[in-house]
Amino acid sequence: MTNTSDPQNSRGRRTRAALLNAIAEIVEADGFDALTMGEVAKRAGVSRRAVYLHFANRPDLIPALHDHVVEELGLVDSLEHVWNAANGPEALREWAYHLARVHTNVLEVDRAVRYSQQSDPVVRQYRLDTAERQLDNCRFIIGMLADEGNLSPEWTVEDAVDMLWSLVSTDMMDALINERNWDSDKFGVKLAFMLERTFLNG
């Protein structure tokens, strides 16, 4: 059994946290092209060897960064509002508020994932796995609506799931947040309104 109180383990966790913060700073300030193992080491104040002890290669940096950022933003706690909703319409609204709370704040990182997946199969698989988790979330919400009789008859369950999932779109969020200068609160309210009008029966 690993002793998690071991000073060496504590030092390793601190080093990994410093590396992840450095990766985030580089991507947000200078974009994905500036992200190299050497630059990460420099920003984190560690040796290149220390970087390679935590990450095998450059493509490994992006999935680790994405997981780190959404964890910092409270992804699990945010989703609890969806899972604990009293009914389907409430879950649908909470889904919109969840996207506003978390996803609008990871646009730069998500853009880096999408950019790097074109050339790296590891990042591509990570992207596919993330999309599948999002689809499962959408299936849960639409399934609640359908079971309660709250899903509009205009939709099949499968098509409604696909449409709800498509709205977890970095391009759409980026256009509204960064090009049209919406804040996340406005985005959440307007998205909830649109989802209710789109999916609810009556």
C-alpha cells in the first residue's frame, strides 16, 4: 500500500500541481503552439526531467490540463445540481447553468484539445471519451423528460439527445462569450430558456 503521507509523494503532488498551473498559463497566454516540455519546466521552475517524470510527452499535457481545469472549476459539484434535480425540466435548466458555470470557462483549453486531436491519437481518444461522457449526461436528462411525459412529441429520444449534446459546443459558446461579450450568467439564463422552448412538451 502506498503511504500518501510520505514526503516524497507530497513533493510529487506539489510538482504536478505546479506543472499543471504552468501548462494552463502557457495555453491561456500564448496558445497551444507555445506549449513545449521545456517551456513547462521553465514556467514551473523545475527541470525538464521533472516534467518527463509526470508526462511522457507533449500530447499528454493537454488531456491532463483539461482534467485539471474542470476539476478546479468544480465539475463534479456542478453536475450534482443536474443529478439531484426533482424532475426533467429542472434537470434541463440545471444543465444549462452547469454549462455556463464550467464549460464557458474552459474555452481556451477545449480549443487546444480540438486543435491537437487532429495530429495526435492520444488526444483524439481523450476527446472521444469526453464526448461519450457528455452524451451519457444528455441521455440521462432527455430520458427523464421522456419518462415523465415532458419531452415534446416533435422529438424522438435519440434525436433529442443528439441535439442537446450538440449544444455543448465550444464554437457556440466562444461566439457568444468572446465575440458577442455575453457573461456566463446571461449565457446560462438564455440557454435554459432556449432548451425549455426546444425540448419541453407544451
